[in-house]
Amino acid sequence: LALQGEPVGAPRRPTAELPATQVERIAQALKTLAGQTT
């Protein structure tokens, strides 16, 4: 079932299902953002 306001063709995927490279990219981006704000 799709949540309200979400397109049916784009289901949310748990972080565990993401490819390792994507997780690394997201983690690196978060580190960069955290470094910029502090």
C-alpha cells in the first residue's frame, strides 16, 4: 500500500536494501554537511 501523498511507482526502500556504494555516498554527504555547519 502506498502512503498518502506518495506516488505508487516509487516505494520507499529501507536503508538496508540500498547498495553499499549509495550508503557510502550518503554517509559522506552527511559528513560534509556536518563539517560545513559546524
